[in-house]
Amino acid sequence: MKHMIVKTDKRDRAQLFRDRLAEALAQGRLSQSALARDIGVDRSTVSQLLTGSGARLPNAQVVAECARALGVSADWLLGLSDRPESAARIVADAFRLTEAPRALVDQQIFDWHREADGYKIRYVPAALPDMLKTRAFLDWEYAEHLGRTAEQAINASEERLDWMRNSASDYEIAMPLYELACCAEGSGYYADAPRDVRVGQLERLRRLSRQLYPSLRLCLFDAHRLFSAPLTIFGPLQAVIYLGSNYLAFRDTERVRAITTHFDTLVREASVPARDLPEHLDRLLDGVR
């Protein structure tokens, strides 16, 4: 069945142009005289654009100049789009590249968490989740990098992580199986972590996974079958991919949904579901001991 194409009446489109031009002028607090000077026409021309009653639209050059001067899109002025932003602005707002400092106290991440308070947070960490680490583990991981500021940074981080744990958001975390296995074995990233630090960290994960379930759910997926870059999804608001030195943040609905679908696949096909994590950690700790 063919879809019927609905055409807008010329008079309706001309009136919509006048209404939107007036709205853009008011939003930009720009006078008719100022707009006329900016686009290179007489004030009477601008007045006619706003008060005319016919079905005629201005020529393309005038529409384009009005759009430029008022910071809106020509499509919006003509009723071809419901978004006043230009195409370039829409693309620019759809994603942003933000610096990602290697430090415990990351103001940007904390701001994103506060913005999404009350929404479900989905998280694939780069290693172990910072919010679940022991003080001893944080000290091992960051002391050398942060130098004499390590104590101050860890204290500030603990305060912010306490806020995140006590927020209204539920947290769902997905990690590859090998991450906890390497922590238990003291291999890979954890090769020089002292045994007591690793054991204490795994015991904390076991304790918190029992205490905080189901508001905190941590599952493990098999990296032989599934892969994920580190990412965080802040409810429906945005999805952020961690690149190392930068965050790539997406706010457009389509991409947030696509990344959310990816995350939900990790959870659905997890080798160790969240409810089974404490028993999995029991086995890992038995092997360490």
C-alpha cells in the first residue's frame, strides 16, 4: 500500500514562516532594523516578511540569510523541520569528545552521574569498577601515578563514590570473565598487586554483590564470544564510550538506544549472571587461598 504524501498548503507554509521568523527574532532579542542590516535589505522588507498575508515566500537567498543571522536552520523557518538548530549544530550536539584524565577525581563523570540520578546506569568498566574498589586497591593502583596527592584524591573519590552508591540510580555492570580471574591470579594488569590487596578486593566485591543486589547487579560475559569497549549509559540521556584519553559522548536517541541494546546483549548472554556472582567469587577466592 502506497503512503499518501500530504502537501502543506502554500498559505499555511507562508504563515508558518512568518510565525517562526517572529519567534526567532524574539528568542534572539533582535530588532527588525538589526536583522535588516545583517541580511542587507531595507527594514520595510523585513516588516513585509513578518506582516504579509499572502502565500508567497521570500527567495532562497533571503531565507538563508535570515537563518544565518538568527542562528536557526532554513528548513525550520520553512516548516520542513521541527528542530530550529542547523544540521551542523544537530550533528555537533549529537556527540562530543571530552578529555578523560587518568585520575580518581573526574568532575565530568561525576556531573554525568548527578544529571542521571534516578535513571538506571549501565556500565562496562575498563578494569574493575572504581566505585567498588577497596582503599588498599585504589592506593596500589593510583599512588604511583598521583604521587603525593594520592591520599587527597582517594579521600575525594571515596566521598563521590559514596554519593553514587547512595543515589537513586540502579547500577548494572557487565565485565569480561577474565578480569576477575586475572585479579585472583595476579596476572596481566594485576601482576604486581600484592596478594592481600587482591583478596581484599575480591572479598569486597563478593560482599557488595550480596548486600546491594538487586540495586547493584554485576554480571560476567565470555570475551571469547562477546566484546565491549568500556562504556557507560546514563539512562536515556546519553551513552559514553571510554577511549583512554577521551570520552566519546552520544546524546542522540538513536545512538543511545543502539549502545543500550549492545549492553543488554552482554547481560542476556552473560556466562555468570548477577545472581550467581557471589558463588563465582567464592570459587576464585578458594583458588587464591
